[in-house]
Amino acid sequence: MKSHKLEPKYDSMSKAKIAQTHEVKTDQPVISFNGIHLRIGGIGILTDVSFDVRKREILAIIGPNGAGKSSMLNIVNGFYKPTSGVVTFLGETRTTMTPAYAARNGIARTFQNIALFKGMSTLDNLMTGRLLKMKRNMLMQALYFGPARREEINHRRIVEDVIDFLEIQAIRRTLVGHLPYGLQKRVEFGRALAMEPDILLLDEPMAGMNVEEKQDMSRFILDVNAEFGTTIVLIEHDMGVVMDISDRVVVLDYGCKIGDGAPDEVRNNPKVISAYLGVSYE
């Protein structure tokens, strides 16, 4: 994320409009899953799952509840270790990731269940997204002295840019626990953006939102991807949103991959229709 002001430039959820004015997506993978198997407590969660996450794309992972979608994100940022198979991250083959390694290397995450500090303000919650970027020790930070002061000013400027970008100036001092659910989801998204990620993992970012809130969040996701080239992997149950904002869709069912392609391909895939969509998406 650049240090200049972040201003959303699009009032449309159309991928075609963005494609006209920004760099074309590439086939270069930033993450590759190869033969991933995952068992937890003797229960099979994922079975021989392989797919790539390509640079600059918005990739949606869909499937019924319990299909293994969140488990894929948990493998990326190191919460789960695959039983077998490998993850290739930026060309480096790894049998496992760790949360610290993922965060240090530009992977940020939001969660299905909001994980914010409810007794802290919006601003302070977003500042926690800068913790890994802070270089000065705690004493210097507490004294607000010399280089620590300059560093604090820089971190705050980045957070203020995120606040402007997400249009949450009015709640910057409000305790997060006092905010409605939709705004809490936006704050959590903002905290992930404050990390200046190269890869953003979003676990049901629009769950519990009304139509207007979903439109706003969709716009923010598109803008982050288009403006900064951020690779985005999202789990989402709203098929309208998935088909509208995704470059590619991977479908899981009972821990197995049954579909992988452009939205039009996936929504007309008989296996996907049978296992998940039920009927062809209109």
C-alpha cells in the first residue's frame, strides 16, 4: 500500500471497468497448493487438493459448510499444518507455514468470527495492524522519543489513510464494541489493510451484512486489488458477490476440489450445480 492518500475511484462493482484501466492479471502463482491432505483428530478435512493462487487476482473459494474452505486459509497463514502435500509460496516449497512467517512476508487475514479488541477504538484497533512494522523498542515508544516519535507518526499516517479509504472517519474514536456488526467487519478489514499486505485472506468478509454494506465492501475489495495489485483470496457464500467480483473460483465439496475456473465456467459446471449451487446461477 502506497503512502499517498487512498481514495476509492470506482463506484461500480464491474470487473470489466477495472480491467480497462489497470494491469492485466497474470498467471504467475504466488501460492501453489500441491496434493494437500489434512486430517484433524482422525477426521479427513482436505483430500488431495491442488490449485494456484495467481498474482493480482481475486480468487474465491466456495463450497457447502464443512467443505474445508477455512482450512485452506488456515494452512496459508500457518494455523494448520497439512498432513501431507506441499505449499509453494513465492517460489519456495514449504511443508508448512507459520503465522509469524506468513505475516512477515505480506500475508494478512480476516476471520469468519470478528477478532477485534472490543474495548479499544477503531483507530487503536487499526494501529494494532502496524505492530509487525514497528522497529523501536517499547521504552522508546512509551517515551515517544526521537526516532520512535517519527516512526509513530508514519504508522499513524498509514492508518489514517486506511480510515479515509474505508470511509470510517466518523467512527475513528468510537469503541469497536459499540459499533454495529457491519462496521465491525469493515474495521477488521481495515486492520488487515494497515499491514500493507501483498496477499489478503478474507474469511466471509460480508457475512451478516445488508445489501448496501455488501456493495460497499465489494467496492473496497475491488479498489484494493486494482489500486495496489493486492492478491485477494476470499471465502464468501453470497453467489452474487462471488460471481461479480472474482477473477476465478475454486469449489470444494467434502474436502475435495470439484471446480476451478472463471465464474462463468464454475456456475455452469454440472458437479458444482449438483453439489453446491443447486440450480444454475442467473
